[in-house]
Amino acid sequence: MTQPRRFVVEADGGSRGNPGPAGYGAVVIDPATGETLAEAAEYIGVATNNVAEYKGLIAGLRAAKALVPDASADGGPRVHVRMDSKLVVEQMSGRWKIKHPDMKPLAAEAARILPASAVTYEWIPREKNKHADRLANEAMDAGKRGKQWEPSSSTAALDTPRSSVAAALPPVSGPPGDAAAGAARARAALNRPAAETPESAAGTRQPAPSATATPQVGWGAAPDLGAPATFVLLRHGETALTPEKRFSGSGGTDPELSAVGRGQAEHAAEAFAARGTVQEIVSSPLRRCRETAGAVAARLGLEVRIEEGLRETDFGAWEGLTFGEVRERYGADLDAWLASAKVAPTGGGESFAEVARRVAATRDRLVSRYAGRTVLVVTHVTPIKTLVRLALGAPPESLFRMELSAASVSAVAYYADGNASVRLLNDTSHLR
């Protein structure tokens, strides 16, 4: 029986701004000779890095399939995909969940081109993906001139000579094993409901690990992914309601900082000025956060950008009440709220599940906007705890197991491959 043809596909995508003007490149290679068999590149307008990378994968798989147009499914090509996008490789291999609405249809489209058992994936460092990277940049350069990439003008193949890449391919024969399992996990990831966890970012998004496998973290992380987007999370200073432990959300009186709270904001400003690491400041629209952020901004000479998604939970009829008062007046509602993140406070407030979706969407925008930068995020108890919970992959009930003092500092770093790293929680040393 004739062995199916085998190809290596190398693909890449990029965005100058993330999101910004974007393009992709893909090359199909003969694994035995290293010969370039097909190239594809396209300027796709404004998009994120991850969208462009997926577009490159799709183009590469289609180009490989087109080289064997008359083959049946069983006799179709076998393709080994090599990409420097860990997110795409891990998601298409079925090891990471595919949650973001922009990624799901692209992943599904890529999965339909060839049978899952015919495609394997490998992460490679960027320096080994120069051909596809060069094609993607040629496409973006063409887009900048108001044109599309043309094969006749490309020099990508000339600039990236290669030897044989046969060693990169897995064995032809043998049981499907991991390939079948990976395909099953990929289908499960594509079909998993989005409500299972909040959406992740388009661009640098934050893919949550699946139950059976997790992205590499800590000592196991192989690639150098560059500087992360680092969120320095500053809870606002005290208001008159804070020491009384009253519910104070976005549906209440929008209190100002107390004298103690203003002093806390100044202490925080002094500490950040001494460190000199903060490059951007964003804040909840509520007054107590704007005042806290303003104190830091005045010391650092930065502007404050207001982000609606960073506001505190709307606690409905519980606003201004203590926990004991809520227990006395709305005991059954309180028990239900404590038992489920999907239950909202009495009187039309927000559930923690709703807050998580709002905060995750805001996180995604900020990670994309501030990739590689350190951002002071001035917000409230629930948004900060939610960001920490999502970074850790912890369940909703963990919100009730974190202490977060007024004007405390926490920090989470978000890397280009989707990993998040909690670096600090509830630091109040600057207030002593």
C-alpha cells in the first residue's frame, strides 16, 4: 500500500499593535529534502496576534491538502505543524481549553481541513520559524502600502535556507495513541461551553488549562516569552464604610476617601514613586478609586485611564449594610449567595459570575493594550480577588478565602503564551 505523502507546515502570524495591522505567513516543506513546496501569506487588516497565527495555520493546512487534491481521507497527506505560538499549538493539540469566541471558530476551521489523526503539532522557538515569520512580515508590509502580498515579490525562501527537517516528524507507522487522545481532547475543548470559565483574551489572552493537562509554568516553562503585561493591583484607600465592614459596591452612594484613606493613597504614591516601575495607570470609575489613582498619578506624572469594567460588584439592596444586617433582613438570600457564584444579591445586584465575566473581558483588553508593560490597576476587593482567582484557576468559593486590606497591593503577570503568574497578594508594607 502506498504511504501517504508527508509534509511539514510552518506557520506564523503577527500584529503591529495587537490588535493592529496584521498578517500571516505559511510554508509547506518536503521533510526529506527541505524543499519549499508552497507558500501563503496575506494581509488581513486589523486583528490580534492570535487571530493572525490561526489564519496562518489554516492557510498552511489548506496549502498542504491542495498538494494532494485527489486523495481520499485515508490516503490524504500527513502533516506535521511547527509554530512558535504556544497557544495555538497547545489548543490544537487539545491540551489547553479554547475559550475565546474569536478563537473557537478559527480552531474549528483548522480542525476540519484534515482528519485530526493526520496532523501533529510542535512548538518551536521563533528563530526556527523564520520563513513563516518573514512571510507574515512581508504581508504586513504590503498591507501598509495598501496592497496584498504577491509570491513573485517574496524573498522569504531565499533568506531562510534550510537543510532536511525529516527529524522533526513523528514515525509514520504505529498505533494512533497520543494522536487520537489529542484529537479527542481538542474536540472536547472546542465543544466545552464558554460559561465554564470566563472568556480569555484575543491577542494575549489567558487560556485556562484543561483538567487533564496544564500549560508549562514555573521551572517547567521552556520558551523565553519576553516581558509580560504586569498588573499591579491597588485596592482603593478607606472610606467611612470600610472600617465598619459595610457592603460598598457600584450600586451605593459612591463614597469618597476618608482622611485615613487619603493618607493611605499618599503612602501608596510614595512607594510607587520610589520603585519607579509603573508605566500606566487605569482605574475603576468609582470615586474612591479615582481619588486613590489620582494621588499616585500626581506623584508619577502619569494620566489615569478610566475602565468601567473595573467597578465593584453591585450589591443591590445590601449596599451600605453590614453582613449581620444582611443576615437579619435577607437571611435566605444571603445563604444562597454564599452557596453559589451565580446568585445575585437581593434587589437586582450582580452575581460573582457576572462580575467575573466583566472583569475577565476588561483584563483581556488591558493585557492586549499593555503587553510588556507594568500597569497600576486601581480597583476594588471583588475585581482584584477575581483576577487572582482566574490567574490561579481557583474555584469561585476562593473569593471568600482571601484577605484584601484597604490600599493593599497585589500583582499578576500575564505572558504571551497565556500563562498567568500571581506575584504578590495583599501587601501592606507601604502603609507601616
